[in-house]
Amino acid sequence: MSDPFASLEARFGEALRRDEPLARYTVARLGGPADALVTVRSADELADAVVLAVEAGVPWRVLGGGANVLIADRGVRGLVIVNHARAIRLDDDGQVWAESGASFSTLARKSANRGLGGLEWAANVPGTVGGAVVNNAGAHGGDVAHLLMYADLLDSAQNRALVRWTADEMHYDYRASALKGRHGRYVVLAAVLRLEPGHDPAALNARIEELVAHRKRTQPPGASLGSMFKNPPGDYAGRLIEAAGLKGTTIGGVQISPVHANFFINLGGGTAADYRALIELARERVVATSGVTLELEIELVGDWD
């Protein structure tokens, strides 16, 4: 029987790992093994990995900073591509280019240090530029939709076809885009944001520190996935979960945070199944008490029942 990962191994050598546990690649520090995993360090390597997987008929998905994803205890079938394509270019006119594996918070801080305003809210946002583009990341009144000029994508259905989508073509909505849920076709290679030049770096960094302090006051420390549910219109998921009496509830090694009920914390030894059980409990209880169906902000990834 032929090896479906042979061409990938020929391209990436020992960087391709078989049966690789995914816990170390996720913020929540859990998740079963990937059939194969490769870490890429440039947009070209990212494109190569996707094209070779498609040619071999291997399912693939890209993993960035490992935030906002819950990986099944049984792992992920096919190829996981860990995206460390992190090049950044800042222009004094306010145009910012970054590869999709660049840390979004690092991009925010580098921009502030160059006097480029408009991205201070992102200094607290975990994950990568690619993930931010796909999910329309946002905080403190800002989001990607208002800053994105365009993203360069690989369309895996068209082999190595490169396409460029503007913010309008992304059809952005609250924590959503036309790319979300379409992991089997498109991959973000790089993005360009339009920021505001001419700001005082000290003032921008002072604003960042204010936002960091606010986050520390209002959000729990520890291994979490970020916000578990989207805020429903006119309300907050955390308030609804707390009103349902679930703040501090624990299943296995995972707890609904007693600090903020929309954060589920891995206390140590937690499993994806523990998270899933808490997710279902929160949904059921909130529907029963408030009549609201909570929608996940995180994504379930891998081999679930």
C-alpha cells in the first residue's frame, strides 16, 4: 500500500512528523495525534504543503496559534500544517503586510512602535494573522473587517491558483467571514492592513497597556480557548451562562471560569470530551433559563463522535 505522505516527506524531510500529539500546539494544551504534521516557515512552504496534500488526496488543515480551536481527543486524520510563516513588513504610509502565521499581537505591538495606529486592540488577541482574517477577530470596538485591504489566498481546488480578496469579498460579519468553515479549499498566505500613520508610539503603547490591564482584570488566567461562545445580539454569553448558575461548574479537568463564565479553563488533565460536555451543558441550561441558543466562537476540529 502506497504511503499517502511520501511526497510531503520528500519535500519536508524530518520536519514531517507522524502520529504527532497536538496538545503542545494548542493554547488549551490538549488534543489527540495528527496522522502527520509539518511546521512551515514561509508562505511558499505553506502553499507547497497544501498542494502536495491535495495531490496525494490527503485531508489537510492549517493550525496557527492554537487558540479558538478544540481538537478531539482522538486527534485529526490527515495532515496538520502548523503555520510559522511570520514575515512582517511595515510601511510608514500605514500599509502593513504580514504572512498568515505571524502573531497578531506581535503585529499590533510592532505597528504601535512605528507610530501606526488602529491595531492597539489586537495586542491582547491570541492567534495568527491568518486566523484573525478568517474569523474577523476583534476586541474593544475594533475588528479586522475595518482594517483589511486584501488577503492573498491559495485556492487549493485550482492547484496553485492565487487569488486576492478584499474586505468586501470576505463578506465579514461578527466573528465570521466567507472563509470560515472552508478549510478544505482556501488558505490565507498573507494579508495587508491599512493603519493610520503619524501617531506617537508612546501614546499608542500606553493605550495598549490600558487594554492589557483591562484584560487581566476581566478575563481569567490559565489554559483556555478564548471566548467559548459568540455574544448574542444585545447580550453577553458570559452573563447568560452565569445567570444559568453555571459559573465555576467543573466536569473532569475543565472548569467554567469563576472569573468570567464565557471562558472554560483546563485545570490540568482536562480532555476535549470534558470541554464538549461543558459546552453542551451550557447550551442546554442557557436555552432553558433564557431561551437563547448560544453559538460557538471556537471551532471543533478532528475526529469527533
